[in-house]
Amino acid sequence: MNTTGIADEQDRLWNGVSGQAWVDQQALLDSMLEPFIAVLRNVLDDVSAARVLDVGCGTGATTLAMAAGTKGQGECTGVDISAPMLALARERAHREDLRVAFIQADAQVYPFPHGHFDRIVSRFGVMFFADPVAAFANLRQAAKADARLRFVAWRGPADNPFMTTAERAAAPWLALPERRAEGPGQFAFADPRRIREVLENAGWRDIGIHPLDLACSLPEPLLIPYITRLGPVGQVLQEADADTRERVIAAMGEAFQPYVHGAEIRFTAACWQVDAHAGGVAP
């Protein structure tokens, strides 16, 4: 596997069209994915002074929530490869007067302090590594001996029809990028056996993988901005001619009708909640 090429591709993507789309849609995305915040913040338990690392922190929602959860006594750090997303995250931290640090780096290779973090969390940020075992091993060395890891990742496309509706509707008109088996990408950790294998090979222990189904929603008028900017369709549609764009938008609007409930779009996010312990002396 050409991991360097994959890492470069991810860097271009998240520092280009995809990263900017997440910045532009930050408020919508944070509202839509808000139910996951409590799931991740619960890993703090009573560790108010915890040192927390948020992997793939994006525009900062989870990092800021974790900082608020430590009541100002902890140390919260977010890491992401996307410069535009981190710029917004820093602005938000400043506005909310929260003490957080943000690092622009690939968490797979960044030299984090050895044995430093009490908690490592991620909301949909760990499915994009070029070499997942190397990435989680690097995070493992950054964890204290008694540290806990918790992340949420999407289950498969069959469990998440909402997430692939736009692609199916747009396929007759757009040449969409092929989803690679085992990623990197949204469904890279669809197979729980792969998750367990990756974490075990990276040195994590006491691994728990549990299905997590949360009800999510977004305002109906914001559906078209959402599906025309994000995901595989959002990447390709920006380059389409006006006629193709019109046809695709009409088809997608029709395809999403089953999810329309009055003024809201509602869907179930089918994910894995993954927990693990560092389990001993950090390597």
C-alpha cells in the first residue's frame, strides 16, 4: 500500500474543497452531530483534570465540549490536518474563552509527548489514516499507562442508507469517486473485526465495540446545501455544468423525501462506539 500517496491525498482533500465545505457548514454539522458529544464526554468520568486529545478534531466542537467538561481544570488538545478547519476551531475557542490547543498535523506520525494523555477521543476522525495500525500505535505511545480511548465510527453503508442516498441519486449523471474497501474514508471501520485487529496490533487492550444508533436531524431547508457541498457528490458537483447540476439536485431532492418529516430531515446514524485501554506501561 502506498501510504505516502494516501496521506498526501487526504491532506489535499481536507486542506481543499472538503475542509472548506466543513468550515462553511460548521453550524449545520455541529447541530446534526450534537448527539455524539455526550457519548464522548462521558469518557471523562470524574477526571476533571484530565489531559484529553481529540483526534481529527475538525472545527473543534468535540474539543471545546471536552474542555467545558473538565471545568477549566484539564488540558484539551485537538489535532487535525486541515488548516481551514483549525482556523475556525481556534476562533471558536477564543470566543468561548476556553483553554485549548490545536495542532495541525497528521496524528499518525506527529511526535506527541510520550505517556501524556489520560483520554483520547474522536468523533468520526479516525477512519482516514493511511496506516491505521501505525496511527493507533502512535496514539498509544502518547497515552498514559491507565489512559482510555473512545471513538465513534460509522458502521457500513447498508446500515446508513441516508449517508449514501445522494450518491445513488446522482450516479446517472456524475462520475463519483469509488469508495475503497477499508478506506480511508467514511466506512473504513464498518467491519468490527477490522477495528479489533487494528487496535490489538497497535497495543490497545480491553477493547469494546458496541453498536450505537442515534437519532439525528437537520432543518429541511438546509438539506440541499448539505448534500451539494459534502461527501462524494459535493466534491464532484462543484465542477458540473448548470444543466447537470439542476438534474442532480432534483433527483437528490426526490430521493431524500422518505427522510422529510415536516420542517425536519430525520435519520438514524448507525455507528460503532469503540472503547479501549492503554493497558500497562506505555511502549
